[in-house]
Amino acid sequence: MKFEIIQPGSYAMIKVTLARGEAIKAESGAMVAMHPNLDVEGKVDGGMFGALKRAVLTGESLFFQTLKASRGDGEVYIAPAVPGDVTILELNGANHFFLQKQSFLASDDAVSIEAVSQGFFKGLLSGEGMFIQKATGKGTLAISSFGSIYKISLAPGQQYIVDNSHLVAWAGTVTYDVQKASSGWFSSVTSGEGLVCKVNGPGDVWFQSRNPGAFGSWIRQFIPAKG
Amino acid sequence: MPAGTFRGDVFGLGDPGQSCPGSLEAAYEEFRLRLDDGRQLVLPTDRIKLSRGGFDGLHIIVEGQAETGENLYISLQDELLLDHLSHLGPAGLRETARQLQQQGRSTRTWATLSLTVFLALLALAGFGLWLGFGWLVERAVGMVPPSVEKSLGQIVVEAVASDKKKLTQGPAFEAAMKIWNRLLPAVPAGHPYTLQLHVIDDPMVNALAAPGGQIILFTGLMKEVASAEELAGILAHELQHVLKKHPLKGIMQKAGLAVVLGTLFGDAGALTVVIREYGGKLAELSYSRDQEREADRLAVELLVRANIDPTRFPEFFRRLQSKGGNLPAALAILSTHPGHEEREQALQAQFRLLPATTYEPIGIDWAGLKAALTGAEQGR
């Protein structure tokens, strides 16, 4: 199984080459094109309770699509619904990743994706939602972002500040706290940053260059008022 | 994997932030680390610090300096490591391992408890909203000014009758208006509407109440009723739906919480959009049984005030229901007016309380009218 990023950038897509018998799962509706050797089917991944939990709590689809090379080798092209970049992560069985809701794009079928709570206040203030996704197991994982995606690697105890709603994924060893952007509330609000996430290493953190909520606010000014 | 060996992710081997998976063999004197890339490292147990960490606070963190000088940070998730250390580990780590086991149990319990409480609160909020939705709709309906309600009603009338002929003359129109004009003077004053009857040439067996005082009558219904008094009863019933704002309540209930809250905060725009979108489907809007019973009771009072025999009103539904299964056209009015049997019982109880009197006939030759309507239809 081989994951490749095709046309990285704002309209990135991935190509997954599968040997006969191999399978991946992908976000529902993400398949763009595929070899006829492949079969696609909807799957309630993680059992009905797990899928319901994921769908209700993170807003992901109830179903993942499974793409299986049933009749021979083949490849499939997969793209996210929103414009943005894609990056590839490796799960080695010893590590795991947390993903902001809706950044899962595709993975080896053996990778498990489940919804987990990140706590009430962190959920409320981080911009990432009350529930996030946890990817565990062994295999390749592709995640998507809104805008471009960038990785920083933190040593044990090293800290970094990421604006809220810009976190895409982080290693399970990384922790974060939500705090004011400046020492005072006035300065935090007037700087336009408000609340930020202070991430603590060790491990990798991926962030996105665009904030979906801010983009929504920007575009709303061009929508004519109802009436 | 041999007993006492645990998988983990190892930091501190080179580039900051970069990790390498490996296996940790926890012996009494030292921890031996075999990395997947082939390297092997040894950590003397007297240099080891154990703690909890990671995003969920459930990782077991082993920190220490290797004999070769590297400051290692190993993240493991296998709780058996703590079990192993608490029984077989060096004395200095046993107590810490037990404390971390207890800490892990507390973290898990707290996480489960907080998730359960959150989901329970979510369910409670949903239930409360469901219970309070009717109350919110009542308040929102009260916030819509009559002028806006009238405009909404016109949108509905246009949507329902857009591809149909609206009658302004002819025997069907004249008969309907004769009944309407008998009813109108008996409608109690004080309502904000200009009541209007729209007669639509269409085979649908139904009559509808739209917001803002508008009533739509299809000629298909006129061919199914047996007398002017039956139709008067149906129109009186629809008039009560209008006066009690049932159509607006029904539309708001269908439209959902966003529209109701928008209306409560003075934005009727969302409601207009919904009515424009779905106004044509008003024929499919059914009222609650309570609303139907209320409309029945007040319709009988209106008929009595108009000196029209109210006992003829339920005859139409009784007759239609008896042959409803064989009459697809009847399904429209039957499906939007539920609970006939209990409504009939309530009406009969109300009739028994009425004083014995002789009502003034409306005076329309209904059999003749039906023959004229059928003839006109065949002549097309």
C-alpha cells in the first residue's frame, strides 16, 4: 500500500496504490476516481455505537467508505471536500494522533478512528470542538486541512503557541492548554487573537494556514440580506 | 514480545521532536531499550523518573539518562508496565508505579463520568427544548404582526393556486360565497384579519386555512358534500383554524427552531423564506388533535350563531370515511384532519347540549349545483 500526495497545495489530492486484497477507509464521499479492480462500499466503522459516537460528537459521517482491491492491484484518488492541503502521517503501533474533527481523510483499513472528549473547557475555548478524533493502530493516515498545512516538531518540554481553530492534528504525547493571547484581556481582544492554544512537547503538531470560522465570517459580508 | 517488554515511542535520540518506536525491557537493575531501527540503549533504574503524561493524561512517561548520555523521554501506553514495576520493579519505582496506577484509574473514572454527565445534560437540554418548543412557537406566533401574517397568507395562496384557476364567478363561486356571507356576520369581532375565501377550480377534495385570514376551497370538495350545511360546517371549521392562528403555528413547527427563534427576535425573514419554499405544501399540513377539537367546538358555536344547522357538519366526514378506502381523492382531507371517531363523539356531546331549535336553511339546491358542476366538467 502506497500513499502519495498529488498536486500538493490548495486543491491537493492523494493517490493510494493498493495490492490485491488490501483495503483503505476514507471519509464518506471522498473518492474521486479509482481503478475498476477496486470495490467501494459504505462501512459503519467501529461498530454502530462507535460510528454513532463519531458522527454525533465530531460531525463526521456515520459511514466511512472502504475501498478494497478485490480483483487485483489498483489505485484510488481521494480528495477532501474543502480546499486545502493534505499530509500523510505514519502510525507505528506505539504512537497515536489526535485529529480535529473533520480532518480525517483516509487511512489504512487497520487504523482505528474513534471520537474522544477533550474536556468541556478545552472543547469550548480551543475552537476544535468538545470532541476530537483519535487515530490508533499501525498504518498510514492521510489528513486534510483548510488552507495549507505545516508541521512543527517539539522536543520534550518545548512549547509553542497556535491560534485557536488552526490546530489540525497532534501526536498523542503533545498536550495543550488554552490561554489568553496577551497577558491582559484588553490586549488579547484588541490584538484580534483572543484565545490561543499553548502546545507542549514532545511530538509533532500540524496546523493549518486558514481558520474556517474566520473564513465563514469574511464570506458572510458578501451574502445579501434575506428579505 | 517477552514478559516484561513493552512498546513505546522514544524521544531524545537526535532531532528534537523526532521519535523512534521501540521496545522497553524493564529489568530490576536497568531498563534495556531496543529501538526498531536497531539501536540499543541502557537506562540504569536509579536514573529513571516515572510519571503520567500525554494528551489524555494516560501515557506512562519514562524519563532518564542512558548510559551513553542521551536524555530519553519514552511514552508508553501499556498499563502492564506499571503492574510489572509495582511487583517486580526496583524498590525506588514500586511505590511510584502504584501511585500512577491509582492516578490512571482516577483519570479514566473522571473522563467517563464527565462524558456521561455531558451526554446526560445534552439529552436533558434536548428534552427540555422538545417540551418547551410548543411554548416557544406560541410566543413566536404572537410576535408576527397581522400585516406580515397577511403577506405570508398571500404567498401561500399564490403557491397553492399558482397553476390552477381561481374562480370569481359561476355557480360554484356563487354557492360558496352565499355560504361564506351567512357565516361572516357570526364571526366574533376583534380579530385583526380581513377574512377572504378563495374558490379554486380543482378536483382536490379539501379546504385549507392559510395564515392571515385566507381560506382556500377546492371545487372537488363542493362535489363531495351533500348539502350547503355540510360545506358551511367545513368552512366554519377552517375559519376557526385561521382565527386561532393554527396554520402559522403548524408552519413554524415544521420550520424548526431556527425560524421560531428568529421570529421571537423580530426577524420574520426566515419565516418568509420557509413559506415561499414550502407554501405550496400547506395542503399536506395537518393539525394536532387538540387543534382539530378546538376548531370543531368553535365551528359549532359559529354555525349556531349564524343560524345554520350544525348537526350536518360531521355527516360529510362520516360518509367520506366509510368509503375513504375506495376514494383516493378523499385521502387529502382525511389525512389532514385526524381523529374522526373521537371528534365525532365530542361533537355529538356538544350537540346534545344545544337547545332544540329550527335552523334557517341556506337554501341552495345542492344536487342541482353538483349536476351543473359535473356537467361543466364533462363539457370541457
